[in-house]
Amino acid sequence: MSLLYLVRHGETNHNAEERGLGRADVPLSSRGRLQASLLAARFARVPVDAVLSSPLQRALEIARAIADHHALAVDVRPELTELDVGDTEGLTYAEIRERFPDFYRAWTGDDPVAVPMPGGESLAELARRLEPLSAELLAGPDRVAVIVSHNFTLRVLVCQLLGIPVASFRNFRLDLASVTTISIQHGRAAIQALNDVCHLEEPLNLAAPARSVST
């Protein structure tokens, strides 16, 4: 059996200000670095065979902190980069609604998967980018792997691993610095834990990370 730990990166200033965040390579905030240290401490007690990461620094910093505890090199995977949010990068929800009303109506409608971000990607394109990795994870050798990535990327990856429509991405949430655990046996995936943030509990009061348009 394989065990996958899907880790969403910690807070950035964009997240704290509720601004769209896709390909912009912004660093973790001070709160995000605290979250990174708590994630690294959590995984220091877990046997880990591999650490995969998005190349963006807000994910890579956490991946390296986890990998260092196990004397592992991080396997940087470009396909784990966040959805390209195009011209909405750095904008608030209110600014997106004002500047791109047609997009906003379509994105918040019943069928957002094929809707491209203005000047960016659609979720359908993100799914195609992730398909080879999903197949690799489902068919690969038994191992324990930590995968550090982003909001939309991880939600689409969860849908693909479970064999459910990408449109189901809105049926669950993945908070900043959360861990979702998925087991894979005989090519079938099952959720063991979803959006686990127990490692962020008091006394640092990090259990409720800021919301974000993207990650």
C-alpha cells in the first residue's frame, strides 16, 4: 500500500490579504514560516520515502524542511505548480468581480471547469497537466510520499486520484498548511484524512489560516 500526504503550502501575504495567487513566486509570510516549521515537525515523526514539490518557493520551502528530516532530496515537479490565474494575479475578489464580470459569473456558475482564468488556465487544462502524475501515483510502487503544492492543484489531484469529476473540487476545502492523507492499494485510492490542521493548534493559534482566491 502507498500512502500519500498532500500538503498545501503555508500562508503568504497574498493569502493574508485575500488576493489571487497562482504562478507569482511569492515567499511565505512570517506566519507561513511558522506553519512550515510545524509541518516539518509533524513529518519528522513519520517514515517518508519521497518528497515531491511544486517549484514555487512557498511550497518548496516546506518540502525542503520536511525532506531534510529524512535526508531526502526534493523531487521538484513543474506539473505541481498552481493554476495560472492570469490577469487576476494579485487581485481581490471585489477587483476580480469589477474588472472581469463575465468571467466571474461563469467561474461562480454551475460549470467552472472549462472556464479559463483571464489570460490564464482553466481547471480542465490543469487537470490535463496533472494526469500523468495521477497515473504515476496510482500505479507506482508502494511508498510513503509527501506532495507539497497549492489549492487548486491539490484539489484537482484529489479528484483525479479518487476518480471523481474535477467539478467536485468545490465539495471540499484544503486550508493553508493542511495535510490530506490518501492511501492507494491495488490502484484504488481512499481518503484517510481530509484537510487535517491538527498540527497548527494552540498555543500558536494557527488553526484558522486566511482564505485565498487561489494558492
